[in-house]
Amino acid sequence: MTAAQVKLSNVSKTFQAGTPPQPLHALGPIDLELSRGEFFAVVGPSGCGKSTLLEVIAGLTPATEGAVLFEGRPIAGEAPDGMGVVFQEDASFAWLTVAENVAFGLRRTNLDREERAARVSNVLSLVGLSDFATSYPAQLSGGMRQRVCIARTLVMEPRLILLDEPFGALDQQTRLLMGDELLRMWRQTGATVFLITHALDEATMLADRIGVMSARPGRLTDVVETRWPRDRDSRIIEHSEFGAITARLWKTLREESLKTIGRARESGGPLR
């Protein structure tokens, strides 16, 4: 049996919140293993700890309990080499060109100028932005700017890519097309992808497996295997099984979302 590339064992996260501070159990316990090269998506109700889970895997926030291993080594402090993170927010630098944005992270490497230029050129070709290398972010569409952010991660050649709702600000049609691009990049790079999304159709289209999280404290209540072929694209939504998988996700998610709404009503908090 192949060893897991990422392994979470009994992972929980508790924050101090409120005045005076009180412990808030936000996440877990969670046990999860990701195989090398798989595409894993996570969905769950608002406030369930999806982004916290990603931040724990990335080393951006420590787990209160449990252990997180990446390629057999504990994750602590910051994202280790071989791991890249893409967030929903446009993180491109407005004063840099597309090529300069993509090359930004390479400044910390020992690569010479020719090697850096070759990597940037290859990644721009991979994400379809070769013709916009000298453009600035303000001259690009929202989808293109998000591709710049993804390219800036890919140029570091990560073996694990963590995506926190990267297409959340895009319209439905653009999200589907960006999903096609993401699947193509996933196949070509061979990287493992861990995606947080609020869109059930996006998770169903993209992932090999989908984890459904409960209301806070977030736990994995279901893990759905899609069994799609690796060379899939957005045309998979025409498949009869697509609707069945999405319905299964919604059945669980609806129950958990109602719990979140019920708690908000009892506490007098906002329904969000």
C-alpha cells in the first residue's frame, strides 16, 4: 500500500474567542489521508472550519491536538518546501507585470536567471497567459488574475497545492472554464490538489474524492468517491451520476447547514 502524502491524525483546533475569552472548538477531531496525485475537495456549511483545516495543513496555524504529516514529516510553523497555497483573494502585485508576478517567489531560490526565465515561460504557457506576460493585473479579467496567482504557485513546482475557494468571486460560466484549466494543470503537473469550495457542482466536477464537513466543530461526516476518469472536464456535468453525487452532498450539507442556522437563531447572532 502506498504511503499517504498527507496524513491528519486526530486533528483538532480550538480558538480563544469573545470577551472575556472563552475556548471555541472550531475543528475536529479529523482523520484524513491524501494519496499522491489525487484531487480532494472539501465542502461544508458556513463557519464549519473549512479554511481552518486548510491553514492547519499549510502550517499557517497549529493544530491544538493531533498530528499533521506531509510526506512523512510533521508540519510546523510554515508551509514546507513542496507545498503551495492559493487563496480566493487576488494576491497579485499591481505594480508588477504578469511575468514579474509569477517570478516573484523564485527570488528566494538559487536558480540562475536563465532557469527562472524558463520556469516562468513554461508556467505562463501552462496557464494560457503567454500573450499577457508584459501586461499588468489591472489589464486582466478576474479569471485571468486568478490564473496569475495559480501560476505563481505552480512556478515553485509544488507537490501539494492547497486552494481556498480560488474561484469564489467568479461567475458560474467562468468558474466552469477555470475548473477545466485547473484539471488540465493538475494532470500535467501530477501534483496533489486539496480544494476548499462552497460550490457543490464545482467539487463534484473536479474531485476524485469529496469530504463533507459538519457544522462547527467541523468533522468529516462523509467522504464521497466520484470515480471520474482522470482526463475529465466540465462536460462531466452532463453525466447522469453527476446529479446523484451532487444530491448526496446536498442531503448531508443541508442538514448541517440547518444546524448552523438553528444555533445562530438561538444565540441571536446573524444567519450567515
